Amino acid sequence: MAAKIYFAASIRGGRQDAHIYSKIVALLKNYGRVLTEHVGDQSLTADGEYDPDDKFIHDRDIGWIKESNVLRILDFVALVLVAEVTQPSLGVGYELGRAVTFGTRILCLFRSTSERRLSGMIRGAHDGQKFVVKDYETIEEVDGILKEYFAKQ
């Protein structure tokens, strides 16, 4: 079963970690098709995408989550939403909330060496199965986390 992976990370909330997002997207490609690989594009700025308007971005992105979840139910594809949650982002929080509603499996990655604390709403949602939160320090640790996570799916 080929996985469809929705990668979520900060865009308008700040692109300080774009280099990390790019590496995570590259790692995720080992496990399936990354629907949102543009999030890892280091040339994408905090201004976001230039051509589509906000309504288009919302509907497209939520459509990817919904469509993939329907296909997962029909056993054609597995969907997982992987989110890098170190840089606070209203959009990522919204995507996570919608994904929970749709029953999508979620893996959140938080860089523990940052100066930030992860929201209790995210860390507190960890149930070890459908909603998983993992801390990491290096991209090599992310590689190991992904291997372990996808081996269980």
C-alpha cells in the first residue's frame, strides 16, 4: 500500500526552519508520495505562495487531507499527516485539528533544542497511536523516528 503523506510546517508563521523542512520532505519520500512537498521548498518565503489566493490554498489543502482519508478507508492508500511543529503556526494547528476530525493518523515532530515550548494542545493530544508527538535534536534522529513510525503503520 503506497502512503500519501501530507507534510505540514510553518509558512506564514515564519520560514526560519525551511532548511529542516526540506530535509524532512526528502526523508518522507522514502515512505510514500509527499502531497505538500512545496512546504519544504527553501525559496518559499513567509509571504506564502504567490499565485493562489487564500481560499484556494485552504480548499486545496483540506481537500488533500479529506480525499486521502476517504481513499485510506477504501484501502487504496494510507494517509499520514506529518507536521514539524517547532515554529508556531496557526495554519499547522488548524490542519492538525481538521486531520483529527477526519480520523487521519498524525505524527508531530518537535525540535527540543529550540528555545520554544510546544503547545499543551499538541503535546497533550499524544495518544501513542493516532496522534504521536516525538521530540528530536538532529535530522538523523528524525530519520530514525520516521523509520520506527512507518514500520508500525
